Amino acid sequence: MNDPCEDEFIALLLNLATLRANENGQRCVVATLLGPGLALFGADGGTVLLADAEGGLEVAGAASQRSQAVAVAGLRHGGPAGMAHRGLHVVSFVADDVRRWPEYARAAQAQGVRLIHAVPIEADGCRLGVFTLHWLTDVELSYEDELRAQSLARMAAVGLVNGRTLEAEHRLATQLQCALDSRVVLEQAKGMVAVRAGIDPGRAFELIRSDARDSGRPLSQVAEDIVRGIAPLSGAAPMSAAGPSPESRTRRSRRYRPTLATASRPAARDARPRKTTSRD
């Protein structure tokens, strides 16, 4: 018959493993560690601290206000979480030991916490954070429990890494789509200005860019306003999204355009007879 604790542990690992395809991976990892993760070890509380951009730690989640207060004290005065994060090894701390971190020990004692177990969350040497477990009574973790806590932290690191990768890919896809949409609108605006003014698209782009510079607005916003017909280009006649007015089309049609026949027709010679003079 299987050990119920072992079955719960395997289920937790599988749960963390499935988070790799979830865009909200970080939130799910924190909830899993602070929920069934703490229950697996009979802990009275705990926190998940994640690395910030500067390499420090910040509280990403706490099981209770007591756990939050102990974690904040560790960030301010130093504690087992910071040591586990820097050294990438498990750190256990008994609140009676006031010699190493006296301020942290007093804060833990004020919250009734007796034992803190800090497990680093890391992937291939990359420091991602720390998973801490708190007990209100004196307990002694078995070697198997310590290995289980480390295995959960490693699997949590996998979920965090994959979740962040998916988020980065989503941001990149969104940025590319925005850039593509802006490009399409700009091309539409260039075509509308070129048709209205009877100029080439390159010159139309220069006019749009100059108008954006003079008005202090983004180029994409000026192009969008032109396409929507709510803000025509400076110095030009208003233009709606329907295109140029009939008057402008009429004026363009009156322009002289040499045809192939007229361009290839030779100049007619003067048919008048030449006047001759005779000498006496």
C-alpha cells in the first residue's frame, strides 16, 4: 500500500510540472507552494520570495499576516531566506538563536514562530527566489522531508522559468502586432496624401513626418488621424476617408499629359513657299 504522504508529494510535482504551459505560471507556482506545499510538511505558515531586477528578494506571497511579518523582518535585518538565496543551499533557523540575526530572531519570537526552513528556488544556478516554511512548535524535519522540499522548489523553478518565457513571447508578439498595425495605417495615410496632393509616396511620407514633428505627436497618431479624416495634414485641404474631392479629380484630369502619339509626332515643316530674290 502506498504512503499517502508520498502520493501527495508526487501529485504536487505533477501539478507544478503542468504549470509550464500556463501564462500565469508565477501566480500558480506561489499558490501551489503556499497551499498544498505547506500542508505536505505540516507547516504553520510560509512565504515565497522571488528575486527582483536588482538581485534582491521581495515577498511574492505569504500564507498569513504572521508569515508576512517574519518575511519582512528578514528582508530588513537579514535572515535565513537571504542566506539561502545567496548561497543556494537550505538554511534552517531556530528563533531562540539570537546571535546570528538578533533583530530577525526577536521578530520571529514576537509572532510565535519557532522554526524557519528556507529552501532556495533556483534553476541551473540562476537564483529565482526562496520558499520558506514556518512552524510554531519545535519540530525536526526528516532527511526525506528536506529532499522533498528541495524537489518542490526545483520543480517550482521550472514552472517560473517556463511561465516567464511564455510571458516574454506574448509581449514580443503583442509588440510585433502593434508595429505591424502602425505600419499598415502609415501606408494608408501615405497613399491618401499622395493621391490628394498628386505626389509620390516618398514625398507624402516626408509631409506626414514633418507634421508629426511640428505638432509633437507620434507618427502613428498623425497617420491614424489622417486615415480617419479628423486631422488633415497641416497646410493642406481637408480630406475625408472617402478620398479626394471631385473638384481635385477634375483639376488633375485637366493637367496636360503627353501621349505616345503626341510625343512621337515629328514637328511639321513650314509649308509656305520660300521667298526668292533675283539679282539684277
